[in-house]
Amino acid sequence: MTAHIDFFFDLSSPWTRLAFGNIRPALDGLDYEITWRPFLVGGVFNAVNPSVYESRKPENAARLARSFGWLREWAELAGVAMNFPSEHHPVKSVHAMRFCCALENDQQALERFAGAAFEAYFTDGRNLDDPAVLAAIADEIGMDGAALTEQAGTQPVKDRLRANTEEAIERGAYGSPTLFVSGPGERAERMYFGNDQLPLVRHRVTAIG
């Protein structure tokens, strides 16, 4: 049986950058399908997880530094660059996630763009809050950046990002990435959070198959 994964993601999240790069290798050889679901993690934090903002206060600097150290170790293990935090951190991701929502109906295109955008932000330190940068990233992978910019600014795309974010919250998400795994005909789904839970995702997908 084919397992289904809804992968809710925000391009600003370093842990999501890791999970995005690790998910397919982690599930190698298994029967699964992924639906990439762009959402706005800031909207999730505001609604159900405001403690994230507390963790960024100066008095928590030592704890945050340890977290960044673990992040770099995870990146080394995954074989991906992690030049983080950059001068743009914490980046506002609303423009970037609207670009992703504009591509959501074409899942292959969305995966390609998201991969290029993760690389642009976490390897090259480019500013994903700048629509011109986002358009350039699209152009660099053979898409029409100007057309995508125009589409990302339309009301239906803005509404879609809002709806995706609200859906993720309703389903229990509290950060990025959030993965929901289910099997054919299953009424109950299982939720997983973060890069470090990918072994659990593999275990669940294996059980479904």
C-alpha cells in the first residue's frame, strides 16, 4: 500500500531545509507519495507556539548558540551547507511562501523551486524577503520569474497561503516542518515534527506498506 505524506514547510526554517533534503533518502526503497504544502510558520507561531519568540531573547543566547551548533552538526551529517544564521535572519517568508503557493498545483515545479530557494538562503545567504531575489531564483532554474512574481501577488494565492496555514494549525502543527502520514483509507493520520523524526516517518511508512 502507498503511504501518503503531507509535508508542510516554510523556506525560512533551517530544520526544514534539513528535512527537505533528507526525506527522500530516508524513505528510499519504500512506497510513498509526498504532497508539498507551503505554509507560513510565523502564523503558526503566533497562533499556537509564541514561546519560539521567547527563545530568541538575549537572555536565552547560550541555549540558542547550542541549538545552532547542533544544527550545523545535523547539516554536516546530511551533507548540506548551513551558513546560518545569516544577516537576513530571521527572514520574513511571506513573499517566498506565496511564490511556493503559486506553484502548489505543479508539485514537481514546487519541489524544484523550494530546493533552489533553500540553497539560495542557507548556502548563499540571499534574501528570500525580496521578490526580485525570488524571481531570479526561478529564472535560474528555467522558470519564468516575472510571471511567477505576478501570480504570487494575486489574491487567490494569498488566500491559499492563509488557508494552508490555518489547515496546518487545525491539524495540530506548531512549527516547520510538520509531516502528516497516512495510509489508504485510514481515518487517522500521524503527525511528525522536525528533521530528527524522519526515522519515525520511515518506520510508519514501512508499517503502512
